[in-house]
Amino acid sequence: MDPTQPVPEAISHRQLARLLRTAAAEPAAAAEPGAELAGGEPNRELDALLQAYGQLSVQLLRAFEGAGDQLGRGRTPRQVMAMGALQAHAHMALQALAASQT
């Protein structure tokens, strides 16, 4: 992919697999939690924000689960769909956060 090209709206599994095969290997130091920034200082503030984001996302998902059928009461179908999208994105964000920390 050319970095000057805009991000595509969709990508096929075949294209994604080809990109993965041709991707450069990750350096070991960049994969470590608390990796240092270019200035040589760990980014503690970002790590703390990511930790707080993860905890808040878990709380949000628990609230969605606890709401059950009450979630749709008093809301339009569009609002319920938006809440479902928010729930799905929170799940994906937690998976991405976990993958970024391994």
C-alpha cells in the first residue's frame, strides 16, 4: 500500500492476507509494554490513559449487559442501533488494547 493513498473503505480477506505476508517484522523492543519514546522516556501518561480506558470500557460493557431489555425502552430504533454499534466498538477496542499490550 502506498502511504499517500487514502485509507480504503473496505478490504478483502485476500488483500489483508497479502499485506500481512509482505509486512516487515516488528522489532522486539517496540512490542514491550512501557516502550520508550524517541526522547528516551517511557510514556507513562499514555499507559495510564490506556489503562483507564480499558477499565471504563469494561464497566460500560457490564452496564450494557445489565440493562438487558431496558436498553431499548424509550429509545428510537436508530438510537438502539447506535447503542449496539457502541457496544460492538467497545468490544473491538478492548481486543485491540489487549493486542497492543502483548
